[in-house]
Amino acid sequence: LVLRRERLGSTGIGGGVAIPHAVQGDLTRTVALLAILETPIDFGSIDGQPVDIVCLVVGPPNDDTNNLKCIASVTRALQQASTCQKLRLTKSPEAAMRCLQSSRSVAA
């Protein structure tokens, strides 16, 4: 599903960040998975730079509102260079979550 979406156009938003997204029929709510890669990969990003922060967002069909809200929230947070710099330095999932939560309060 994600690869099918990527064929429509890269979800690499620049600055080393990609936010691939898709819908999955078995889900009952929108979920996100954050990965901070040790080795950046080519994602066909709009700025041509490799990606080292990937946030996959997958939601159920028929819940476009929540899916889009989640994608928009993640995009706002990850468009902040300071947030990305902090994420790249995190050493645990808990630290990454705190970083994202603090960026949400700043962006709000």
C-alpha cells in the first residue's frame, strides 16, 4: 500500500524527512511509526536530499479526517529544523516522543 502511494509521488518533504502514508482496511484508528535511520536513504525527496527521518502514517479507510489531521500534525512538527535536529540526537523512543510532543506545543 505504501509503495503504491509512493509511485504517485514521493512523500519526501525535504530536510531529510519523509512522511509516507496509506490506508489499511484492517485498522480501526490511525497509527504512526517513527524511524530515525542511522544511514540516510534516497527517497526521491523534493530537495533531492537523502532521508533519515521517516514517519509512516497508516489509517483506516473511511476516516479521512483523522488520517489527514495526523499527517498534517506530523508534517508541521517535522518541518521544524530544530525538531529534526533534536530527533536525530535522541537515544530512546521515549525521548523521541517527548521531542515531538514539545514541538506540537510550540507549533500550536
